[in-house]
Amino acid sequence: MRAAQNRSVCEPEVGRLWEVMGRQAVCGQLQVVVSARKGKPKRQALVTVRFAPVSLKAPQHLRKTMGDMPLYAVLVQEELRPGMSAPLCAGFF
């Protein structure tokens, strides 16, 4: 599942998902092909991969019945370079 919102993390670190994942050690790098789009040519991108077990707080309306959600989160992110306007970034769990 792709993460669309910066959810609250309650274990093992407390904070918001994107910040918690950004503090994790890089476990690898990959070269990916970025398709041409909106007047920009096809290109190669070097992305870093981070992952960690986390426990997310359930949405407010489900907290009483659902509880926390333990899962593994993965962050795949292109490192920002000078002149780059929008690096690739995707979070999954």
C-alpha cells in the first residue's frame, strides 16, 4: 500500500511517518528510469531506500476499535541535487 498521508508513529519512535523514516539508515540505492512527462525528457534517477518496523496510530474515528497498526514502512527517495525542482519520493507499507 502506498502511503498518502504523513501519519502519526507511536512505536518504536514517536513522531510523524516521513520524519521517522528520514532518520533511518540508508539500506541501499537503486537506479530507476523516470518516464518522460509534461515536457521533461526521460531520465535516470538514483534513489535511496530506507525501511523500519513502525506502529502507526489508527485514524481518529477507529482508535477505540482498531488500536495501533504494526507494520514495516519503506521510503524510496531521490536525493535533492542543485537545480532539481521535484525529487522522486514514495512511501510504502
